[in-house]
Amino acid sequence: MTGTLSDYWDAISPSISPDLISTESLHDLSTVGQHFPSTIASLVGFECRLAEASPQADLFLRVVPQTGGRDILAGAQAVETRPKFYHLLAGCPTIPNLSPELIDHPVWQKIRQFCIQWSTPNTSFYNHIKDLWIEFDLETNPPKIPIPSVFFGSDLASLETGLNLLLDHPVSPEQHQQIDRIFNILPKTASLFQAGVLLSRRHSQTIRFYIADISTKQISVYLDKIGWKGDRKNLETILMMLAPGIKKTNLQLELESKIATKIAIECYFENRDAWQIFLDRLVKTGFCLPQKRDAILKFGGMTREKDSPQNWPQHLQQRSQLLGSQWESVLFRRLAYLKMTYCSGKPLEFKAYLGVQPGWIDPQFLNN
């Protein structure tokens, strides 16, 4: 194995404020990260609660075929061979393995079967799945075998096939009817972004959908049409207050036998200034602590390989050596989005999602 996921946050640790992620929380992240080779993710990130004093973070990662992560999850049964070239570039003679503790676990076997199907060329599943997102909730000490929630980018043609590979039981007739309703009356601008299963919940049949590009003006009307039982008027008031400064919004829904009253709205912003304005509003209204606002705004930027040579991910070092002195690997520290969770009768909750993504730069360009 050429390093683990933990190498990413070891490399950027000087840019992580202890007000945002404590030493203890970084240790928990590392405990989970040690199960995965660093080449598995095209992006890793942290989920931070804004109104809680505890500087604790959850973990998420994105897996795509192009950088070989899909084949790591599929293991030796991966069908397609072309992405293996990426592992050779990263100094791995074979596809790296997950930790032994994960390989035989029933939940990770489901994920493996999903990725085996995904790696099979000339199938609709192969052509229609874009990526896989894996999320770990770390509110308590991480278990010996971390169990994630899993979401995949898909079109409607492969939606139920993907869900059935992850659910304990196939999509029920009632769920199928609800799914048809959810997507048949979408606004014209909106579309399915992600769908998945909360595998971290024992024996869960909960399906989660992320609907992209649905505006704050469209959300409450759409929810009413699909039979959402939450407080629509209250939600409309909140959305009206949130709308200024937001570039776009996605809607998160959960479905078991019925659509859950708890929803979430992802808020995306044009630039750092827009982030600051919105976070300032959350601080004034008590939904974000000032120290967390400041820590989030300081997080964005770029960490260069030369800034952290002792802790740099090994596979990025290998690629840098192959590319030569003209190129230097970097980790882009991104402010991804804010998420508001709404449930009638409960306080609003806001979280920030922060990403770490590898890339390459020409050092001469920076020096000019």
C-alpha cells in the first residue's frame, strides 16, 4: 500500500484550525482513513457542524473510475483494466487493497458488488454511473470496522439497479411508486444528482436523493406536490431569508415507506466573499459560532508539496517524480458548500463541507 487516506489531512494539518477540527477528531479521522489506500479518492473532505462548540468532523470521499478508486473497491474482481494504469503511475504494481477488516464485512461486500458491476464495460450500469460518494458519521469513537452511507451519481435509467445492490431488500412497490412521483414532477431545471442508502443504519431501507438545481422559490411548491408533510409556510419563510447570496441549491430527500419530514438544502456560493457574507448572517442569528466561521474562511487555499514534504501522500510524490521538475503536486483546500437540515419542530442545523483535492501546478507560473 502506498500510504492511506490519512496522508491527506496529515499534509494539510497546519491549515486546519483546532476550533474547526480538534486533535481528537483528527485522530478519529485517521483511524478511519487507515483502512483505505490514499489512491482510492479523487477528493476527500470534512463535514463540520457550525453551532456546536465541539470541533468534531465527519468524513466523506469521492471515488471515480478515472483515478482507479472504483477498482480498489471492486478488488481482484474488477473487470475493466485500463484504470490500473493509474496505480502503476502511483507506484503500485497491483491494485491496492482495502484493509483486511473491511474486505469480508457484509456491508463492504455490498459496496464491492456494486463496484464490480460498475466496472463491467458495455453495460448500462457502467455507462450511467459517474461516481460514488462514501460518508462516515464520527460523532462517537469510530468502530473497529467503519460503516458508511453510500451515494452514487446516476441517471434514472440505472437508479433502481444501483439501489437494489445496496439495500437489504429490493425497492418495494410503495417505494417505486414514490420514486416515480418524485422524479415525474421535477421542475424542468432540476435533475437527479445523487442517490444512495444509509448503510450505517442497521437494517435500513432508507433511500436518500439529492436533487440538483432546484431553486429556493421552487422547493416548497415541489415538496407540496410530492406529498411532503412538513410545515411548508415555515420552510418558505426560512428559504426567503436564506436566498440572498446563494448561487444555487440542491434538495436532499429521504424515503423509507414515505417521504421523511426531515429534509436538507445544500447551498453553493460564487466565491469566498459570498461565503463570508452568508456565514456572518449565520453568526448573527446564532446558527454558527464565530470561531468556526473564521476557521472555515481560513481553510480555503492551496498546500504545496514543498510545504509539507515529510507528510506528503506517497502516490502524489511518485507522480511528481514521473512528471519531472516542471510540475509540483498540490492539495487544493476547497470550500464546497453549506447544508441546512430542516425538520418541523426541531432547531435548524447548518454544516460546512470542506474538500481536499489533489492537482498539479507549474511552479514557474506561481513565481512569475
